[in-house]
Amino acid sequence: MAGKAPQPWIGLVTKKIKEENVCMIVSGLCLTRYKNAKGPLDTRELRIITQNNDDAIKISFGKRYGLPGPRSFRMNTYRMEIDLSIAAGFDIQNKLIALYKDQYEGFVAYEVADRRVGQNRNGPLFVHDGITFYLRQNKYNRAVLTVRDTNRYDSPEEQARLERAAKNAKKLKDLDIIFMYEKHCAKYEESASVLYEKLIDMGYDNAYFVVDTSIPTVRDLPEKYKRNLIEKDSDKHLEYFFASEKFISTETLEHALQLRVANKAAMDKITKEPLSYVFLQHGPTYMISLNKENRSGFLKKPWMKLHKTVVSSELEAQHFIELGGMERDDLYITGMAKFDRAFRHEGADRVVIMPTWRRWELNQAREDITQTNYYKMMRLMYDSVPADLKDKVIILPHPLMAERFADIARTGAAEDAEMCKRIVVPDSYEGVLRDTEVLITDYSSISYDAFYRGAKVIFYWAEKDECMTHYGEGTKLMLNLDNVFGPVAMNGEDITAAVKENYGAPQRQDYLEKYRKIIEFHDGRNTERIIEHLKQDGVI
């Protein structure tokens, strides 16, 4: 049997992090080691890169080999410079990779004292033109450079609010708070809102829903549901977040406050406390396989007191069991609550274009959305719609991409401006789905929602395999040519033909049969089944 490959390792003992000339400077003491090989690391042969870039990070050491330490470790000083102007185009999360002699890959440990387990530490935040950069520790104690849109809680004042809320929440620990929310605590249209209203109807006055109360769907609610709404980003939101031990949502726990919040108290809350968490799903997860690290947000958290996930069929349950490592007892095979209210207007006539987002293109989109493959795919979809149906088109970019389109309709080239005039960023997708006759997507889970209501779905898969590689080696699309519930297009001509064939036609019987193996329940009682499980598990 061949021996293990040599692996360079750098462990940061101390870190002084500052900014100079639009560079993040990280310096201090470190340990180095050449695992699975003899001899010390030659630091002249050592570079720091990320998965997609090797130009932005420079590292230097005080001594070529360092000073001898215990167990073949060497002590050294280091200085790492990260060019933020280059890093602005990076992916959102970028593990620092130690590359030795341009062939052996290892990693950079964020904190030597933490050994192999992360403690939710992060360095100072540097903000430039709406982008926040910071070095953080992941759960495996690896150093990660985060590059993301600046959010509310990046400012010192908001960080202080979080710290105060964590302290004030200790006075609320005796309250049995059921903390409910949807995407970014800003939506009221998915399964969590349906379940929340049912709980209020049943007298569960300890159920609270965090939301932006200014959106139309919330303003129009009956008063009995408004009483237990909590305004997003209010002091009560923060305090109830820290005080609650029960979370029910269509999103991961990170959405309960702010996605990718850089605050240790908040991260400790969701990654260490023994919470009860019920994941309702915002769309069936029978789409991108669950067997990779970047899908880990959907998987069972071992530190939790209770972690349950709602699924829509035996087939989807097997996905979580076989590729997600979950047990059958971790799953509620009930169907999603939002489908209990799903319907489509009789005169639905819209052709809706909605591909899913591409995380790896998000920062590139900030510079020029028209140069991304995501934008070019949407252009292809739009251009392929038959001319006599162009006035029926609605384009729904993923919310995380939508803001990048803002100026194109006004200042872009004529052909781009024409398409972008079709772009809609609705407060709720519900109204659009009720008017959808044909949906064109790549592999968005909204396809399940549209088909459930009676729409036809066209899948564009020309770039599918390339996209899967960005999720990680071995990732696959759970839908395939044997179980997909709509025609698969590989080019513009395929899309045109599929729209012509499906617009105004009934759903094909073979597609219906395939769909109902993935989405089993169609009796309007999904919410009731979920509530019975919540009672059995003592959540309510």
C-alpha cells in the first residue's frame, strides 16, 4: 500500500491583523510541520493559495526552516499579505491552502491552541465599497478568508447590540419561545408562515415569527397573527434569538439572525447550544446531492438536543439517509406545509425564467453581471422563448443575484435592456407562481412548487456538470433523465421547441408519475402531519 502524500502544515500561534494599503496584513508566530515526510519545511518553497486563486496572498517567514520544536514542529515568525483588491473577486468562502514545492497541498490552522476543532473565532472586519473581508476559523480549525456583501451587523455599533442582547436574553430563559422565520427573517410566504398561522389558530401563543413587517403580505394579515410578529433586526429579535431553545424554519439556523454574521456570541448560539431545530425546507432538497461539505448546513447537527427535517416522500428521505448520514427518526415524512395552500389561477399564462444562483459567480457579478455565465444563461433562456410569447415572460433572478441587475435596464446595451425590463423582484413568489404556465429553470427547487400547481417545467442542463464541480467533487444532481418531470434542453433550440410543445398543454402523465414519487402528498394535510410530529417530540 502506498504511503500517505506529504502534507505541509502551518499553525498560527499568534495573529496581529491590520490593514495597510488595501491589504490585510496578518503577522505573528507560527508552527510549521511537514507531515508524512522527513525533514523540516523549506519556507522558500511554501506558498499560500485558495481554491480558485494563487495571486492575492503572499507569505514570508523570519527564518528559512524555523527553530526546532517538539514532535518535529518548527517555530517561526510569519507575515501574510492579502491583496483585498484582488480578493474582491474571490468566492464567498476561501480556505487558505498551504502549497509546498507547487505540488503538495496542506492547510493553515487558524489557532494552534484549538487543535482540530474551531471555536467560531474571527479577525477584524475590513469594509471596502460594500464588501466585507475577514479571516475566520471554520469548524475544522482551518483559516478561511470570507469575502461577502457588507451586512448590518458588521459595524462596531451593531456588534455591541449583539453583545448586549446576548446578556439581556438571560432574563428571558424561562420563556418557552418557539422562534420561527423564513429567508433572512425577511419573508412571509413559505412553510414557516403557514405553520405559524396554524399554531396561532390552535392557541400556541408562545410561537413568534420574525419578519420585515413592512412587506405587503404581512401588512395585510389579520390582527390575530400580527400580535406575535417580531420586527426583523429589532432588540426583541436579537434577545429572543439568544433566549430561544426552539427554532422552526424553512432555512438553516444561520438565517435566524444574519447569514454569515461575524460575531462569536451569535455563532456559538447556533453551533454549540443544545437547541431543538425543525427544518421545514423552503423547497425539496431532492436536487443537489447532500454528500459534500458545502451542503452540510442541511445535515444533522450532533450538538443539538433535537434536529428534525421535513421531507416530501420516501425517495427524498432516502436521499437524507444515504447521502446525508441521517437516521429515519430524524425525518418527518409529511410533505411541506406550504403545499397545503398552493394553487394556480385558471388563466395562468406566464412564461417564468428562474435559474438558481451560482455562489461562485456572486463576486464576479458585482463587477459586471453581464460577463457571468449566470447572466449569459438567462439571456439564452429569454432569447429562446418564441416571439409570440415574449410579452408573457417574467424573469426572476435569484434574490442574491437580483440586485446586480439594477442598472442594466437603464444603461445596458439594447438587447440586454430589453431582457432586463422583464425582470421582477417580487415581495413574494406566490403571486408569480399562481400565474405561471411554463417555468424555465436549470435546477431550482422552485420547479417542484410550480409543477405542484399545474405548470409545466423545462430544465436547461447544458452547464449542469460544470456547475456540479463547483459544489465539490462527487456532487451530483438527484434529478436525472429517468426521473425528471419535464423536458431537458441542452441548447436554445431545445428550449424553443419545449416551450412550443408545453405552453397551453396539459401536464404529461409520465411526468406526473415521476413527480409523485418525489412529492407524495397531495391531500392538503401536510401541516397537520407536521404538528402531530411536533407534539410527539415535545417541541409544542
